[in-house]
Amino acid sequence: MEPACVFCLIAKGQLPAQTVFEDQELMVFRDLNPMGPSHLLVIPRRHIGSLAELGQEDRDLLGSLMLRAAEVARQEGLARGFRTVINTGPEGGQTVGHLHVHVIGGRQMTWPPG
Ligand code: AMP
Ligand code: ZN
């Protein structure tokens, strides 16, 4: 737990969030500033700063994150498709320093992203 990390606070239940899934390993909640009709964030409960900090020992966790992303997309009814994004580091556009997978859907996505 990083005391100043907003996603750690959400994971601990110390900051409210619109939670759609949780288990011992992961949480999924709605983004405060949605970029589409559906915008969910999948996070590990354990503080991990970013994708760049993961190692071989985190293979199972990474698998869980991505499988959960697909599962919540199904639950949201995003059968026509969705966008998964992991921003990493300042140049990658990461603004919250706790690993998270964005799941965005409910509208046509474009490419390339900005
Ligand atoms: P990123 O820019 O990839 O680090 O994404 C961080 C995301 O977290 C942004 O889309 C924010 O809107 C979202 N966010 C920040 N604080 C909260 C919060 N307290 N509850 C839900 N989403 C949040
Ligand atoms: Zn954290």
C-alpha cells in the first residue's frame, strides 16, 4: 500500500468508487472521467507502479488482469468490441502511478490514438 496512491485507497475501500468487480487479487471500477459510454479500470489490489515494473513472477497476475478486462467487457455488453489501454510512464500518458488496464467501449474507436 502506497499511502498517497488513489488506487491503493480505492483498493482498501478508503476512497469510494463505482466498483463492478472485486476479488482478492483485482478490482474493477468505473473511470471518473469516462472516454466512452463504458470506461472501466482493472487494477491489481497490490501496489505496482506500472507495467514496466512487472517481472516474470507476475505472469499470473498479468493474465488475470487481461482475462478480467475481457470478462467485464462481456458483462458491459461490449460484444461489438472495445479498446484496452495500458499507459506507462510520463511519455506513455500515465497519470496515476498504480498499474491499471483501461477498458473503453460503447462507441466506434479510431486509430491511431492521440
Ligand atoms: P492514466 O492516465 O492511464 O494513468 O489513467 C488514469 C485514469 O484514472 C484516468 O482515466 C482518470 O480519469 C482515472 N481516475 C483518476 N482518479 C480516479 C478515481 N478516484 N476514480 C476513478 N477513476 C479515476
Ligand atoms: Zn497504489
